[in-house]
Amino acid sequence: MEQLLLKHTRAGQCLSFEEYRSTGGFAALVKVIRNWTPDEVQQSVIDSGLRGRGGAGFPTGRKWSFVPRDLTGPRYLICNCDEMEPGTYKDRVLLERNPHLLVEGMTLACYALGVQHAFIFVRSGYEQVAGNLRDAIAAAHRSGYLGKNILGGGFSLELDVHQSAGRYICGEETALINALEGKRANPRAKPPFPAVKGLWGQPTVVNNVETLANIPAIINDGPLLWKNRAATPEAAGTKLFCISGHVVNTDCFELPLGMTLGEIIDGPCGGMRPGSRFKACIPGGASTPYFTDAHRAVPMDFDPVAKAGSRLGTGGIVVFDHTTCMVAVTLNLIRFFARESCGWCTPCREGLPFVQHTLERIESGRGEARDIDILQEHVNMLNYAFCALAPGAMGPVDGLLNHFGDELREHISAGRCPLEGDYIC
Amino acid sequence: MIPALLKENLAQRIADAATNREAAVDVMKELQHHYGWLTDEALGEASVLLGLSSLQVEELATFYEMIYRRPVGRHVVHVCDSISCWAVGGDTLLKSLAQLLGIAPGSTTADGMITLLPCSCLGNCGEAPCMMIGEKQYGRLTPEAGAQIMSALRDDPPAGSTKKPPLV
Ligand SMILES: Cc1cc2nc3c(=O)[nH]c(=O)nc-3n(C[C@H](O)[C@H](O)[C@H](O)COP(=O)(O)O)c2cc1C
Ligand code: SF4
Ligand code: FES
């Protein structure tokens, strides 16, 4: 299978600047600076069909096109490397192996957008990543790929690394902008959208690490060839899937977008651990509703996964075997979201702990029949919270109600967890 | 009072930033590294350096998981309690460490050496169960491996640390 992002890289090692350059690195930047207009770069990204890898899957070229062309004054690009969604570690793997790819991708994106100052927002715990990026930026500066008048083409760019101190909400793009400004990271009201009024009130694009790391390949290969690396005609490009849970190989794999769930689990993941049978999985990070055995044939691409009732999200697949209690899984996830709620709006601040306590009661055998309606009501009502954290938090609860209603009811009628013994919560 | 050199470094970091406030998290982290936790004194120093009110700094300090506004031990052990770690024994790991250290998660050993804190996903889920001590990540942990790391911590104060003796 063709690798675009992890090509030439080795686990546990960081590609040197020279290795990157000698294997075709910065060729896209040289080509663009010499011969392309910014609009041509943007058009290529639109034609490629690249969709954002940060969770929402928004078409990247379209997002860029929302930035007003005619404004004077600075505009910004922020690379989102907050990556705190449980089950997700693809950006870390990519940047521990090849930070240069992101530097080149961001430089191309900034050229297309007319940005002269861009930031990489790195979560806490990723000190290795931040260090790699600082070294890669310094090396690119020395070779004239960053800084003033890049490759003599008249375009200038500075890249800064900003390190955070740990809070999931900082990944939400408007909260991230507040965090970067040094303010408490509560989300901002939209509109105005960041593309119009973002960092320091200026037009700002926020993109995920993996999204930006795809730009060099789109330029090098051309949008059509890049797009056709996917497994289905509808999908575009490759995707980093990061796997955890009860399979044999819990690793990060670059796979064609649109491979089916079953192909991923039986192929690169090496199947279930010995003695384990597949029960369910989280298909795309902690905020996505569960998939079951019935979903093995779903192509892991944005629209097919949405049609099947979940979200591709970040591509973080967490697999659970037959001994796992899905009420306990959901409780673990809700505890995370309740703790990480930024507290700004009441439905989320009050609602998530309430859902958590309801699940705690059910799991410990003190649930009541009406609790099921209470959970369903919260799935519906938390859609009206201020930002997407609360609806995301209810994704697993939604999956629990849709696919494991029987297991949930059994907890309530038996007055205990039917799977107790294997997992304690 | 912080050493003149540290003060100079922090002033330089702030001068390099796009705005003073952009450097706030870095400044808090550096001061925390110096004092061991973000003391009231450190908070005051940060606010003077950044040109913010102490309330504005407090509002940031209390927001972040890795900024400690209360005394912690010499080493802070963050054990991931999120889903991928939980699925493969993260719970057992945390409980065994708590038992070994004789403390509840969230507290510090009587000798002030180790604070045990459950934390959110460390972004290392393929290597679950995981923990982080300082800037070092540990993965694929068993209770036995965890116990070994604890005894190594007790023998080995952090290299090059300028921290005062533990405040608890
Ligand atoms: C609570 C919350 C946390 C998020 N965390 C991240 C994150 O860690 N990394 C990321 O790229 N996007 C995250 N997002 C999505 C961002 O808001 C934004 O959509 C994304 O960075 C856009 O990049 P893309 O268009 O390249 O996908 C988060 C969203 C929410 C609501
Ligand atoms: S939904 Fe939750 S995280 Fe989002 S603004 Fe409201 S309280 Fe904050
Ligand atoms: S869930 Fe523990 S490191 Fe991600």
C-alpha cells in the first residue's frame, strides 16, 4: 500500500532534514515558489477533495476559500496539534517520525493563504514533538525554506511553536485561539467564524496536523493521483488510523481512506488478541458512536461512516472484546468529557456530570427503568450546548442506546453488571 | 524571589512572543519548574512579568491540568485513566500504585517524594496502559513495571532540578 505521510520513516526515529530533502522533501515548495500562484495551490487542494483530518472532515480547500482575499493586515494559520481525544495518537506518531513534512505543508498552505506568521499549537506531553518541530523549523530556516524572501520568490514566513498545558477543550478551534492568545480557553461564539475574525481579531485558518501534512503530496503528485490513493472512488487520499484496545497490533497505520472496518481489523491490526472475540469499537476517537460486528463492511470514509450512524472523527479506533461491558466503557468516556468540560455553558457543565452519575448508578446495579429515557433526553438536549464538546460527549451514549439497549436493560433488571468480574469500573 | 538569570530568560521569552499573554503558559511552566508548583509568590511574579492582574493569571493557572496550584511531591506521576488504557488494565495499574505508595490517587506520599495523579489521555494509546513522569512517557506497563519505576524514583532526585525541598 502506498504511503504518503509515513513514507521513508521508521518507528522510533526522527527523519533528519537531509534525509527528508534527499527523498524528495521540499520539492513541492520549490515548484510552487518558482511557478505557481497562490490560487493555483488552493485550486489543487480543492480538486484533491482533501477533507480535514481533525475530526469534522470539513473540505480543506473550501475552508481556505472563506478567508477574505482583499483585506489588508495580517492573517494567520494555526496548526492544531492539541490531540487530546482519547484513542488518538496519529499526529504524535507522524511528528515524531517526520516533522519536516508538516513544515513544508504549512509553508505551502501559508503561501496559498497569504499568511506570513503561523503557529503550531502542541499539547502537553508532546515535548518530543515540540522539540522535533523546533529543530525542523531551524533547519528549514538555514536552507532558505522559511524566513524572509523564501527561495528568492518574495514570500516570507515565520513559524512558531506554542506549547499548551493540558486541556481537551483547547483543541476546539475557537478555544484554541483564546488559548494561544493567553486567555482562558473557553470557546468563542460563531459567527464570526475564525476565517473572518480569529487570532487577534484577524482572519485565521485552523487545520489539523495530518491535513496540512498532505499538502506536499497533493502538489507533487497532482490532485487526481493523490485522490485515487483511496480505496473507493468516493474517498480521497490516505488516512492515519491509530488503533488501540484488544487487537494484536495496536499501532498507527497509514491506509487508503475507505478500507472497510473488517479489513482494517483483520489486516494491519492482526485480528483480535488470542482468546478474544470482537464485540464493538469506537470508530474515530472518544466522541464517536460505537460500531458493532454489523458494521464490519462499512468503508472507513467520512460519508459512509456518517451514513452508518457514527463519525470517522480522528481515525482513532478503539476495539473492545466480548468480555467488555459497554456501560462501563461509556461511563469511562463520559467521566473524561465531564472532567474536560470547560464549564462555560450550563447544559454541558451540569448535564455531563448528571449523565455520569446516571451511568454510575446503572453500572453498580442501582439503575431504574426511567434512566433509559433520561439518557435519551440528554442525547437530544445536549445538542444545544455552546460548542461541539457536549454533543460529542453524548456520541457514545447514543451508541450505547442504539446498539446495546439490551445490555443496558439487563443491568437495570438484574440489578448488577452482567459482565462483572472481568472489568471493574 | 526568583534568580536573576531565570527572570532574564522569562523576560526574553515574553519579548519574543507575539504578545505578552501568548507567553503566559510558558512563564507559568518555568516558574512551576523552579518552585515545584505554582505558588502564590510565583503567581504574583508571573503577573508582574506578563503585565496581567494576578486574577488573570489565576484564571489561566486553574484551567490547565499540568499547572499545579497546590503543593506536589518531588515527582508527579500522571497515570492515564482514559479509554484505551482502561481497556487494557489502566485501572489495575493505578490501584496497584496507590496501594504500593500507601496513598489515594490525588495525594502525596508522607516523605514528599511522589504525588499520584490520574490524568486524561496522554496520546500514547497504542502503548497502553500509560503514565507520564515529568516529560517522560512510559507505556505497556504492568503493576510490576510500575513498582520498579517507583523505587527508581525514590532513589533518584530529578537531575539538574533547582527545586527547593518538597513543601508538604
Ligand atoms: C472539544 C473539541 C476538541 C477538538 N480537538 C481537536 C484536536 O485536538 N485536534 C484537531 O485537529 N482538531 C480538534 N478539534 C476540531 C477543531 O475544532 C477543528 O475543527 C479542526 O482543527 C480543523 O482542522 P481540519 O479542518 O484540518 O480538520 C476539536 C473539536 C472539539 C469540539
Ligand atoms: S459545551 Fe462544554 S466545553 Fe463547550 S462551551 Fe459549553 S461547557 Fe464549554
Ligand atoms: S487512553 Fe491512555 S494514552 Fe490515550
